[in-house]
Amino acid sequence: MPVDLETADVMNRIFKSIDETKGLVSHIVVCKANFLMMAYYLLDLRQLVEDLSREECFTNATSLEAQASLQSLADTLEAIYSFTKCCKNSSRILLLYQSNALVDQITKQFGELVHCLSLMLQRSTMLSSTTEVQIKEMQNKLSEALFYVEPEHEKIAQQLSQALKNGQADDSLATDLLCVISTTLNMKFYEAGELIQELKGDLETARIERREEELILLQSLHTLLNPAVLPDVNLLVPEDSPFSANDLAIPSSFFCPITRQIMEDPVMLAEAGYTYERSAILKWFEGGNTICPNTGKELENFELIPNLKLKQNMEEFFDLKRHKTMLHAIQQIRSQGTSTDVEESVNTVKQLLDVNLKYKRLLVTLDGIQPLVAILKPSTPQLKEKIFRILFSIAALGDEYKASIVEAKAVPVLLRILQRNPAVNGGPVQLLWELSKSEAGRAAILDEKASVVVVASAFNLCTSDQKLQAEQLLYNLCEHDSTAIIQAATSGVFGPLVRKLASGDEDLQLKMAETICTLNVNEKSMHSLVGAGVIQPLLNLLQHGTEACKLKAAKAFELLSSFDDNKIAIARSGSLSVLVKAVTSQFRDIVTLVLATLANLATEKQIAAEIEHEGAVLQLIGMFTWEDINIHENALRTLDHMAKDNRMVRQSIAHSKAIPKFYSLLQSEKISPSCKTSILNLVSYLAEDHSTRSAIVNPRTIVGFFVRLLKGQSSDEREAVLAILSAMAKMEETKHIMVLEESLLQISVECLKSDRLKVKECAVVILSKLTDPNLVDKSVQLNLARLGMIPLLIDVLKNDSERAKQHAAVTLGQLSMQTPNLTEKQSFIKKLLAKLGFAKYKTCKVHAGKCSAKGTLCLVESEAVPQLIGLINDGRNRSAQRAIEALLTLVKGSENMEKGIDYLVKNDIIVPLVQIIGNNENSTEKAVMMLERIFKCQKYRNPRYANLAKQALYTTMATGNTDTRKAAATALMHLGMVPKSSTYAHTG
């Protein structure tokens, strides 16, 4: 029957606890027999549970009581595993001191197992008789299990307890106690330093985990045993050792007679009594040899017996030899002799550490850390790297070994190395990272001045291989130290700050948000902060934090959004909907900062459109209900950016009641320059959009206000006002109001001198709309001419935009219409003087009299004609059309037409006219009209001009509108290419 999933999970917990407990007991030395016995019984229990998994009462999901008893068993076994793990990780001295308590705890836990099995029998009514018997047998086994304290261990526990009670702490007692302990644990006395190291490790762990009662006991034990005097390694040879401490030459008995190499697996030939390397003697026999390699005598017995005594002597000898080698190397390093000697000694230490873990512990016991640290600073890079690796391998053994490195003053040395070369690979960062995993290591690093700044610099400069370790080092340092977090952030490392911003308590989150707001602002650091993932934690604070947290989050967003590189990242993070919603906050400061953020983001065209999609326009317009100039300013900035390229935004503003509020703000004395600029920009966008233009002229008195506003404004403001007025000038209902503003035309002429393209464009639009002869009389036009307007318009034709050129041509054409009325008729005498060469009396080449660029509006005397013909030649349709319309004023009326045509032809107008035909309906019509008037003159009907124009005129007859076809036919009649009786010229 399949096992219920919940039951299967409980059984897996049971099996896992038993298996892991069994794996731990082999590592425990104190009370080892008790732990091994415990593991033996637990394996029997495991088999019982496997059998229970086949019982229906445990596989049926409805058997709640049976499952509850199984759950109780799982909990008890997990507690046994936790107890065993704690014993495995504890120092041997502490376990000896607590040996009685250990046995009591094991006995108590077995009693709890018996109780769990009793519950099974009581609650499981559907058990098979066989299983019931098995449970009862297991109950009896566990109940009868006896655990006891080994006499030697109990004796040591009593001695330690008595010494602690007496308060004794001298080197003699400590040495005696440590000697007894090492003997009991089958250790060499010179290895007893490892026991002190283990005790220090327990101390460090208890301090970190704040186990106060245990910490007091461990401190007492450490104080008691630390004064012990350990023997000099030169005197470490046991009394019963066959080796002399002064003579460590390898004995000949260690060499195999066959291979002449040191043996690894010595075996003795039973019959002859000689010892050989096992593989060598076996190979000897496999080769057909039946004699003893030493004596040459025939062997009857080929039995091989392991020579355990020799192997023990060999291990003791080489262990002692390595101890002496280690001590000598440490002494060489400490003496800081020649660089060669020191390097060889470091290499020796590294080789020994690679042999066995115990030599790493020995290095600490022999106080070998401090000499290594002492030579770090003057060492070569290669030697430094070796020392780093040695120290890292020691630190990785545990917290007590990290503490030893810290005590050797390694941290300041490592930081100085890192400070001088932040980009150095490997060693310092890796070792500091390992040390920072312990409380003592973190404290030592943080105690050093500017340590976090040094590590942060390394993070910013080191290679990608080391960057992760540097980052983890910073995380360790910053985990419980907000000052370190702030220092890291100030140095451009933001990971710890972002982590705490996302997961810390409210006070810490507030502190982290404040840190962001007070950072030294530059584009690189702000971009890195966004890259570290700060946006989502800030959004969370803005939505769910306290008022203070929301305020700091809003300030942080305003700061981050002020840099272009961050704007897209903020928008793509889903921030816009949160920010738009936050605009409705009841807290004034938060609203102000959020609006400033939106204003910063809206400078990006795409983001501005996305803000509009979030329904922000009406909320932004609603901000004008606040009586707060800062809120107004930021709302206006946002709307300014949004309305520039978005017609829907402009229409929403036009349909709202915001325009009167805008005008009211403009007239306020409290308005800021930036606020004024935004309003003017907004109104100019509405004015330039024909669908919203009408919204800006109510009330009509606003026209005069804008004209007055032109005076004394900054360049940006003047540009916006001119844009508004140029749009108003296109509206019939405002033109008549605008011409009454006498200063407007004069200011517009002055604006033609501006070096800002938009200003000149707007000014020339105003002039083109307000110099219409139907609106103003010739005296107004003449006054503008006297202000130097015509040369300025000609300059526009030469250098400015297509739009400006187009309106300049219109203006010149309108002025030119009045020229015949302003031309001064010359008397016979003046005409005679003009012919005699007197420039003062020179007459116009077109008009019947004297014209002056300042006194009249003549295109000829102002030399505008070549520039207008140039516009036609450029082929831009609207500009060309307006240029032809302006030039047509020279050939209107019978009095001046022939002279006007002569002047235009001499300025090579025919070719541009022909080329423009066909580009656009309006420009084609005007060009054909001009050609018709030219060919009306007999002198220009020659083959040269006829051949230039005929094809274009024929094409126009076939494709143009009615008026254009009629003009083309008439022109061709003049050229004799269409009969005069043709109906084309009459009907089109």
C-alpha cells in the first residue's frame, strides 16, 4: 500500500536523523563507547521504522493517532541528532568536563525513545502481531541499554571541577592537567596546544551565539588551562622512543631490502623474520622466486605478517621529524634572515601543511602565525601570495584559528597592503573575507580606521574573480553595523545598503534611505546605485513605509531621477504607476518630491508618454488646488515635458479649467522664473496646435498681457511668449487685437536680430501675419522699413530655417505691394541729373521714380530679388511659392510690368521657374503665372526661353488645375506653340 505523503515525509526525517547521527559519532572522542552504542541501537530502530512503513495504520492518512506517535518519534530523533552534532563540534576539554552530563543526556533521550514506542502501541490499534512484538522488543532493548562514564574521563572531570572550585590558575597545575588530558586522549603532549585552540573556538562560538552561562564556564576553563607550559619540540621525543632528538637520520630499517626505498606498508616474512615493502615482496614471489631475498635460503612458509611495531616507529619518527622541520622553519622566518632563507622556510611550512591537517594546527600551537604576518609587508609579491594561502588555510579551520590570526595583528597589515594596491589580486581580499566570517575577525577589521573604505576601493578596482569575495566581505562587515553600510555606500558600494533597505527594520530602512539622500551626488555613483537594485526597495517604502520612510524614499527618487542614465531604468521598473498614485498623498513634502521626480522623468519623450498612459494629466492639473508654489512648479514642469510632443495631453489641458489658473500665476509676483517658463511653454504648445489654439485667447485681454510680457524677459521666456503670439497671429479673431499693440511689431523687428532660431521664426511669423495691407496702412509698413526690417528679412532668407524663409518671403511680398504708392516721382531736371550719374537722383530700375530701402518697401532697391529667386532655385515648395508670390508684385500693373519682367529675367528667374513646375500644385500655379507674364513680352519669346519652358508648360496643360492649365496655355500661345483660337486659354 502506498504511503501517505505526510507520513512519508515524517519517515524520511527519521531515516535522515539516524543516518546523520551515525555519521557524526565516529568523530567524537570523549565518551566514544557510549556514542557508538547509541548509534548501534539507532540502526536497530531504523529497521523497525522500515517495517512500520508497511503497516496499514501508518500508511492510512486517516490514522491520525498512529501518525502522531510517528511524528513524536521523528522529533525525538532530530533532538538526538542536534545533541550529537553539538558534541562533535565542541572542544574535547569541555566534553571531558561535562562527561557525566553527556551520559545522563544520552540516557534521558533513550527514555524518550521508549516513551515514543509506548505511544505507538497505545494509539495504533491495527498493528500486526509481528510488528507489535518487534516494537516491544525494541522497547526492552532501549530500556535495558546502559551508558556509563569511563573512569579516566570521570577522574579528569573531577580534577577540572575541583581546580575551578579552588580558583587555582598557575602554570604547574595547568601543565599537569593538560598532560593527563592528552594522555587520556592518546595524544602526544606536544600536541596539547590543539586542545587549547579548540577551547578558544568554543569561546568564540558561545560569544557569537550569546550563550552567557556556557561562556562563563568556557572562560573559566580557558583561564585554568591556558598557562600550561608545552614542551620544546626539541624535547618531544618520548622516553621509550628508539630515536634520539638530536639524531633524526632515517634508520636503515625503514628501507625495503628489495626496492631500497622507504616502506609504506611494511610486512614481515614469517619464516625468515625480515621486513619488506608488501608490493615488492609479492612481486618477488610472483616472479617465481622461492628464496628469502636477504639470506638466499629456500622458504617453506610464504606467510606475510604486517610489521605494526615498525610502522608505528616510522610514523613516530617522521612525525617528529616534521615537527622539528616546522619549528626550524618558523625560527628561520622569525629571525628574518636572508630573503632566500625566509622564502625556503615559507615553502617548507606550506609543504608541511599540505601533508596533514594536524600540521596546520601545529603551526598555530607553535606560534607560527605572528612571524608569517611580520614578514608580509616586506615580502615580494610571490612570497606574499604564498603567505596569504597559508593563512587562509589556517583561517578556514574554524573561528578559533581565525582568532589566532587576528591576535597576530594580521588585519592592519592586510588592510595596509590593500590600501596601497586596491587592485591586487587574491590574497588580502580572500583572507579578510574568511576572517570576517567570525565575530572576532569582523570586529578587528571594523576597528581599523577607514577599513570599509579600503575594502570598498578594492571592490571597485579588483578583477571580476575577486569582486565577489570583496562584495561578500563587505556584506559580512555591514551585516550588523549601519556605520559600515554608510561608509561602503559613500565609497560607491551599494549592495549592503540595498540589502538592508529591502529587509531591515523600519528604523534601519529609514537610515538607509537617508544615506541615499546625503550621498555625494555624481552620475556614476547614482547609476551604480540603480544597478545595485535600489529601485524596488524604495518603491516598497514609498508604498508601505511610515511617513518618514515615504518622505526619504521620495527624496531618493527625486535624486536618482535627476540623472539621465537612470530614467529609463526607473520607468521600466514599474515605478510610474506608484509615483503617479503617490501624487495623491496628503503629505505636502511627499507630493512635492514625487512631482519633481515625474518632472525629471518626463524629459524623456517615451517616459512622458508612459506617464500620460498612467492617467497623470488630470492629477497634475489638480495640483493647482494646493496653495504651494513648489507643487505648482513641479506639476508645471511635468506637464511642460508631457505636452510638448503629445496632443492628447494638450487637449486635456485645453479642456480643463487650468488655463485661467496659468494666467493668474503668470501675473503673480510670487511666481518663480522656472514656473513662469513652464507656463509659457505650455501655452505656446497649445497655441501652436490648431486643435487647442482657441483655448488660449480667453479672455482676449490676455493678448496685451503677453505683449507686455515680451519686455525684459529672459531669452527662454521671450521665445515662449513669441511662440504664443505667433500662434495668436494666425487666428482671425486675434489679429485685429494684436495690430493695436503698437510695440509688438517693433519688438518683432528687434527679435529678427536674435541668434536664437525659434525667436526669429516666431518674430517673422508675427510680421508676416500683421503686415497684411488689409490690416495695416502703409504708414505702419513704412515705419517698419525705417526700423531696418527689410535687410533683416533678407538676412533671414540667406541663413535661417525653411519656415522662417517662407514667412520672410510673405512679409516682403506684402511690403512690396505698397512700393508703387511710395515711389517718389522725379522731375525732368532730376531725371537728367540721374542720367548724368548723380547717385542722389538715381531712380528705381522697376518703379517709375526714386525708391529707397529705408524710405520705401522696394524689393529691387533692397536687393531682395536675388535672394527670393534663390528660394525658388532651392526647390522647397512652400518657400518657392511664397517667393514667387512676392516677386509677382513687381509685375503687377501695366506701368511697371515690363521693367519688372526685365529685371527678373536679368536675374535668371526663368530656369528656377521651369524647374519648380510639377513639384507642388501651388508652387506650380505661381510659377506658370510668372512665366505667362514673362512670355507676354515679345522680347522673351526667343527659342532659348521657349525650349526651356515648353515641355513643362505642355505637361502642366495636361495635369494642372483649371487656373494653372489656363495660364500654361496662354504662355504657350504667347510662344506661338498653341493657336490663339484654342479653347485652352479660354476654358482651361
